Amino acid sequence: MANKTRAMQLQAGHPQQKGSRRGPAYAYNIKALRDREMLIAAQAERNYEQFVSQWKARRPRAGARAPQFGKTT
């Protein structure tokens, strides 16, 4: 996506960026950042599993139905 965006910027007349600057995916090379993101994702998954396990289904209220196709009220 970044390459497409940059190609459009160059076609629109933006100046070239020369040099060896780090790209947007550089953070993936840093193991500490990857590990921290994995911990955050694991924690979010645990929280979601806990939320779903406490879910209690209940019947819909009377009169709360969606309108039926082909019927007029």
C-alpha cells in the first residue's frame, strides 16, 4: 500500500526522497516491538474469550422483530 501511495505522490509531482531512511515496516525487525505486540494481541484475545464466556443469550422482546418482507403494517 505504501508503494502505491508513494507512486501516486511521485506522479502528482511531489519531490523525490533520496537517502536510506527506514520504511514503515522497519518496526517489524525489532524483536522487542514484535514481542510487545504479540503480548497485546494475546491479552486482547483473552479478554475477548472472557467476555464471550460470560455472554448470556436472551429472547428478543415482544414487538422488537424486524419488518417482514412482503408484508405491510
